Amino acid sequence: MDGEPPGRNGSKPPDMRLLSNPLMGDIVSDWSPVHEAAIHGRLLSLRSLINQGWPVNVITADRVSPLHEACLGGHPSCANMLLRHGAQVNGVTVDWHTPLFNACVSGSHECVNLLLQYGASPHPASDLASPIHEAAKRGHVECIESLVAHGGDIDQNICHLGTPLYLACENLQVACVRKLLESGVNVNQGRGLDSPLHAVARASSGELVSLLLDFGADTQARNAEGKRPLELVPPESPLRQLLQREGASPLPESKP
């Protein structure tokens, strides 16, 4: 947030006749001063622009709104200002990004909570941009907590991503893995036949292997290649012994 005086950039309200698109039902513009103020968290400038007559739902050709940008920048004060003036909380860009998705990218749980209070849907408009998957991948635990509290699907399985748990495991986000497990996810649901235990065995993460085993991960599950987690552990890793102690069948000895 800054203390810019009103009109510093000499901006004027847009000509709605030029920017109105009757097919979209929104105000369409290039990157506007409202977008600029929102992405940089310039609350005083944003308030001034709104008072000048700039619409809060002005969007770019890619349907990016100032609210999208405020959330991507992690600026809850600007997001709140826009929402109080009627910003569309579930607006979707051409890439299927919602403001909630952008807030999970930035990791701003303040923006996430604010959006949810204003009626943002915790469920993705498209499998191409899922808020809970993005939070899990990036390690944003508090965002996951808020999404779960508002009915987010912790076991949502997206074909090309898998479950939030699988993404958290794949990206070695220990705190998110723990939070999802404690929230009651299916510990064996991953991406296709590849389980979360397969993912962490492949990465040789002892901490995550132990955590998944504590929550009942199946050591005998086979992926699409017919391999058990033990078979994906690097040869010299101590995880081999850990998995065998937990019931994984020993690997067959290689023939000379």
C-alpha cells in the first residue's frame, strides 16, 4: 500500500461506450490503472480510481480482473476494497483462473478467507485450475485449512494432477501432507495407480514415507508399471529397510 496522491498517473475514467462488450457482459479494456493499483497493493490509488468512476469489474482481453490481480499479489486490503464495490468473486479468466486460485498461488490466506466470506466457490471452475491442488503443490497450509473449512474436496482427483495429497507428496510439502492426512484424505489415492507412497519412495523422503505409513499407506500397491513403492526407492537408501519392516515384500535377488 502506498500514499500516492489522487490522479498521480493522470488517469481518467474509461469511456464505457468504447469498452463495453455486450457479448461478455463486462467492461473490457487493456491493462488498466485499476489493475496496476491492485497488483501492487496501492490502496489509496485504488480508492481514488474507483471514486473517479473506474469500474471494479474492468477486465482485460484474457478476462483478468483487478480482483484477480489483487489476490495474485497477496493484497487483502485491495481485494476487500474491490469486493465491497461489487467485484465478481468467482470471475474466471481464459485460463480458468479464479481470484481464489490466484490467492492460493500467492499463499495469501487472508485473501482466501476474504473471498470465501464473499461467496467464492472452493471447487474449481475447471480441472485446469484447482485452488486446493495449487495450495498443496506450493505448501500453503493455511490456504488448505480455509478451503477445507468451507467444504473444499480434499480427495478431488484430477486426471493430470492426481489428488492434493499426491501433489503435496510429489513436491515434498511435508506440512501440507500432514494437514491433508489429519483432515481425513484417502492416503492411498494418488494419480492413476501411482499412490502418494510411490511418489515419496521415488523421491527417497524418509520423513514423508514414515508419515504416510503412520496413516496406513499400502506398501503392496502397484502402479501402472506393476511396481510397488519399495521398487522405486534408490538402491542404497535406508528406506528399503523401513518399508520392509512395515510389511513390504523383499525385492527378489538379482540373478548373477
